[in-house]
Amino acid sequence: MTCIPLFSTIAFSIILATTTALPLDNTIVARSPDSTHSGILPSASPAYLPDFPFHGVAPLNPVPTGPLEDESNLDASSYPNPWDQPDVDHHEVQEAINAIDWGHVPDFPVREEGETDYDNDEDPACWWTNTQCGTPKVSYLPDDIKFCPNKGDFGLTYDDGPLVPDPVHNGPEDPWAEPRLYDFLASRHQTATLFYVGSNVVNYPQAAVRALQSGHTLCAHTWSHPKMTSLSNNEIVAQLYWSIRAIKEAAGVTTRCWRPPYGDVDDRVRAIAHQMGLSTIIWNSDSFDWGLASIANGFVATYDESTVDGFFQQWIDTVDSDEEGRIVLEHETSNVTIMTSERWLPKLQQAFNVQKVHDCAPQLPNPYWES
């Protein structure tokens, strides 16, 4: 198993590229979930994906805890280099590209870092990074899922996993890598929605198996965590393809959900993901745990513990005045984010109906083609 430290790949980009630099208002205002749309979606698992054994989606009873399996059948040699942009000319990626109806992908330009000439008032591309737009301007695309419709519901999500062992910084028996978070969730009888980076899945496929066996929902979070609007159409396909494929080979399920890194999505990116069978899930509440000093960001803090704790406490304090539920952004990237979850989940469970996003958002299809 190869251990790839997160610091070298997404550390400073999390700080520089994140778009939710300020916390949202304490009180959540009600909106109507859009459950109807005309569109182009695959009606079955995409044919360009290889066949891998399916072992079911039902969680094990009792939920497994303790050390993970030592071995996996996943063939890491068939994947791109971890944390690199995948080659768009790879024959498997080409099959996925050729399956897209490009006439139903809007012709918006590739975005550049620090772009300033975008018309935020018109927001023609529904560019979440600049405007927090989650209702596409393109008629055949569904709304992003960014809140639980029912007041008091709390969609628990973790990005950037599975957390791979880091023996350099945490010793040969890394106590913070998975299954640390999954064992804690099991002890709280809690399941969550996990947005997996494909590179981490390939480096630690046993963790994906454990997560599925524990009843968590596995969604894609790209192959190497780029800002998706900065990529070409073919590069977007490659990022999504290898993330979906890694989850399928590791855990045996073909995911139908994804979250764009940093929330960076517009209608061009949405349209490609939509045709690859993926529902776009964002959030309406950010824990800002990514801003705590840790190995994941090179120990460069943009938030301190008391500030992050204040966000969690605000959600609890305003639950009675909220008009809709929350989908909250948290991470499994370091000991610090794991400790934050361990500190706050018991309190959240007392105040909210904490659940997976698919359990609180009825407009979503089943999370896997196999279910």
C-alpha cells in the first residue's frame, strides 16, 4: 500500500481556492427542493465501466470495527498516478468521452484562477464559486442538493477520504487513519455520506470496503481534487471516471453522487457529471474544519478551534428557528478534523436528526446503480 500525504496535493489549495471564506447566516431559510426536471441521464450503470464483483449494499450486522483487511483485490497498476491529472487519451477515458452527448453540454469557457470579468449579476453559467448558485440555468439539469428539506434534519458528510495512513508523521500504526472515524461513527450508531477522492481509494481500498459494510454512502469527489471549472471537458470526464471506477473496483458499487472539490461547479461541469449519472451535492453549512492547522494544510491555520467550535454551537442554538435542514461540510483529512467530529457529533445527535444526505433529500435517486 502506498501512502500519499495530503499536504503535497491539496494543502494550500484548500486555503486559497475555497470559496466559503465566511460562515453562513446562523438561521436557515426555507426553499423548495426541485424534484422534477427533464434531462439526459443514463438508465443503467454506464457501459464503459469495467465489470467488478458486486457484493451487495446492505450494511453488515453487527457493523464491523477494528483493523481493516490487510489485502485488497484492487489493481492499483491500472490507474493513473495518484494526485495527477489523468490522461484524457487513455482508452477507457475515451470510451466515457464518446458516451457524452456534447450537444447537451453548455459551451462555457474554462475558468482561470483569479478570474475577475465574470458577470456575477447575470451569472449565465450558474457558477457556484462566485455566486453560490445551485439552480442551473440549463433547463435539463436538476438543482444541486445543498440542504435537507425538513427542519431539524442534518446531512452528515465528510470529504476527501478515505484517510490514508501517514507513517511519516503519525508512526507505523497511524491511529488517525481509517478505520478511526468509521469506528467512532459505529460507536454512535451513525452513518454518513462520504465523498471519496479516487487517489485515496486506490491507495486504501480496504477503507472503502469497510465504509460500505458500515452503511455509509460512497460518493465521488474526483480523482485528484482539482477546481473542476478550471479543466477542459475531457479532463472533467477523466477526473470523474477514475473516481467512479476506483469506488466500483474497491467496494463493488457504482456511485451516482458526487461533490465538486471546493464546491467549484458550473453548468458545464454539472452537465458532464449529470450524463455520467451523478447527482451534484453541495452544502449549506461549512464547518471550516479544513482551516484548522494540521498536516493536511501544512499547519497553516485560517481558523482556530474556538472559531470552528462556534460554528457547530451556532447550528445547535438556531435549530428551532431554522426553516430547513442542513447539509454540513466536514472532512476526514487529519487527526484535527477527526477530533472535531468526535467532539461535536454527540451534541449534534442530541439537537438534530443526523443522517445521510440520501435519507434527508427525497429528490435524490438511489446512491448506486446496483441498489
